[in-house]
Amino acid sequence: MTKEKPSTLVMKFGGTSVGTAEAMAQAVANIRASQADWENVVVVTSALSGVTNLLVESTTRAVRGDEVFISQTESELVKKHFEIAEKLIKSPAQQAQVKQEIKHLSADFANLCRAIRVLGEATPRAMDAVVSLGERLSVRLLAAALQAAGAPSQFIETTHLIVTDDDFQSAHPDLEKTKANIKTIIKPLLAQGQIPVLTGFIGATEDGITTTLGRGGSDYSAAIIGATLPADEVWIWTDVTGVMTADPRIVPTARTIPEVSYREMAELSYFGAKVLHPKAVRPVVELGIPVRICNTFAPEEKGTYVLADKDGRTAKEGNEKTEDPQNASNQIVKAVTAIKHQSVITVEGRGMLGVPGVAARTFGAVAATGTSVPLITQASSEQSISFSVPHEAVETVLESLHHAFTEELEQRDIDRIWASDEVAIITAVGNGLQQTPGVAGKIFSALGAANLNVYAIAQGSSAVAISLIVASEGAQKAVQTLHHFIAS
């Protein structure tokens, strides 16, 4: 009896996975290999590596009137994409068609930048129009490369699929309207045996105006597509083999984690693991669709599965369990991350005791500067509030706080507002942290034995992570010390 194939797989390729002819050829091989195991395959692609940054810089240069940079970038876009087309697309007619489209889109880029130059400003809407061109270029190349390799495929710009609001540069999708478009456009292609190749990162308003989905946007696109099809799994192809137990540059013995929960992944991403943005996980969380993070250049490696928190499933390759489910599921600490170049700002004063609204005003003043706050801690006496901010934002935040509390400082209700020297946030992540008695004590005992002083500690409501602050120069030693909880 022939084993039935799983139904639908969404595969997303990052910029490094399609950034050169060799990388894109490997991506094509990975897609073709997956067809043997899956009934339907849908592909989402990022822009070629480096292109989005180049497009963003071009808008900045355009505001300053730098016509030379605009022309140079237009030429660079054509050259970079032509080189891949010439190596992977052998049909002269098909190659000519793709090249014509590349030239047309590159000319659109130049025209948009010149319009920005004339206006002297780049609005969020204009920025989205420019930076979306990276994905619009790469999707044509990848679809053509698949066709050249004998795989029927069709590129589609997700401006025709993903419906969003008009919050340009960080748009929010309407999943119900997107689902209707998926049913109308994608499912007929799958029924015909085609591989839809979709742009990551972008969508459009109901009026058809191009938007982008913000940081992690291509991963987010893949999750949106995966949730609305719905897919059985979503695979994120990148240049690393899954989620590591630590940064291998700090801990040479760091290894790939076979599986993590959605909550663990969110904590890891927020506190320094750049493999997968937590926002990208959200559309598939409630549906329990597994997300696999794997290495384009080592497809034989299983990578990491991100699974629903309480569905009881284990990571899988096909329908197989991981080789070490005990290690994967029950380990107290799964990973240790570090965010460097932080400072701790403290608002303190005896007059704060019992006064409502101090915390709200504090963080309102911080929010007014556009600064993100990764960690917050407050003394039980209510006489101080401490929080971390990026070190480069310290002066701006302090100025805003002093302005917000001018009267309280004069009346000595607040004694002082001050910032520490540069520090690092070290975070231990693992579901076992919420189930293991005394684990916090063991962590701090280990750090004490390593002669590391902890300035502050915080534990999120998810209870799967403990974050602590150490001096910047102690960050590497702290990560290495806590990694012993994983290695042991």
C-alpha cells in the first residue's frame, strides 16, 4: 500500500538562501526534493541578500538629492539579478523575458527615488513602494529558475493575496480577506500541479496600495500563507541549522535544539536569537501548525521545530520523532541568549511610595522617545523602578524623564533619575524553568561561583525565561556559565 503524502508545505527562503546563483540553485534543489514527500508545495522568497538594505539606503540618499547613488543602485540591481538569471535560466526566450522584467522594475525603483528626491522626503508609503521591489525582483528569478529545472511554477506578488491595513512599514494583515484570496488564486494553481512562488514581506491595502509587514516580514508572510491555506507545516530556510543553544561564537559547543515551544521561541527571539522573529509565529500558533527552521546549505540536517505549547506533539521528520525526545522536551534550560550594549535606567525616590501613575508616566516618557524597553524590574517598596534601554538611547531617555518629572524632582518626591554603565541582558529559556523547584537558586549560585554580580532580574509571565543583567564585560562568561545547565 502506497503511503499517502502529507498535504501542503510552505517553504520560505531568506535572502542568503537566494542571494547568489549557487544559493538559489540549492534552494531550487531543496524545493524539488520536497515535492517527493509533499502533495503541494508553496514557496515564499525574500529579496536577495543585501538588496533591502540597499533600497532603504537609496531612499535616504534620494531625500538628500544624491542622483549618482540612485543611478548606481539601479545598475547594481540589474547586474546582481542578471548574473543569477544568466547562470540558472538556460532558455534564451525565458531569460530575455526575465531580464526585461528586471530592467522594468529597476527603472521603477529609480523613478520612485527621483520622485522622493523632488519632494525632499520619504513618506512611509513611499518607503514601502521602494523596499518592496527587492521581493518583486527575486520572486521572478526563483520562479524562472524552478521552471528551468523542470518544476512548473508561477510567481505571484502577495499584493494580490495578503490584505492589510494602511499602517505602512508595519502593516497588519486581515486573515479572513487574505484567506479568500488564497482560495481564489493559490488553490487552483496547486490543483494544476503548479508551485506558487510568492513574495515575502509585502501585502496591500484593500485599495491595492503596497504595504510591508515590518521586521521579520518574509517569515511573517510565510506564516500568514501557512495559516490561511492552511498548511500542514511551514519551513523557514536560512543559513543556520535551526535554533542554537547559544551563540556558537561565545560557546563553541553550542548545538541545535531539536524542538522548542512557541513561547520559548518568542522569548529566544526577543532576547537575542535572530533566527525567527516572534511576530512571524503568531498566525500559526492557534492552529498548531509546526514551523521548522532549517539550513538551505545543509538540507540533510533536521534543524529545529517550533511547536504549539501544549499539543503534545514532538518534532518530526515526516512522521518520525526526534532522536532524543527526553532532551528535547524535558530539559530545564534549552538556550541562553545575550543582548549587549544596554544600560539600566533607574527612577527612585521615597516620595514615589504609594503614588499612583508613576510607572505609567515613566514609560510614557520613554515611549515618547521611540525607545524599546526589553526588561523592567521594580522594588517591592515601590521606591524605585529600573528598566533597560539600548545604551545609545540613554541620553535621550534621561532627558525625556527629567522633563516628565520636573516638579517631582524639585519637590524631592523623586530623588534622582540615573543610568548605569553599559550592561548586558542574559536570558535562560526553557519550559523546565516553570516546573523545576529551586532552578533560580541554582542559576544564581552558578553565577556567584563564577564571580559574576547580577544587577537585576526579571521573569516574564510566560514563566519560560529568566532574564538577568550583568556588567557588559561579564556577558560572555555568564552565557558560558549558564550553558552548563544545558550541557550537563
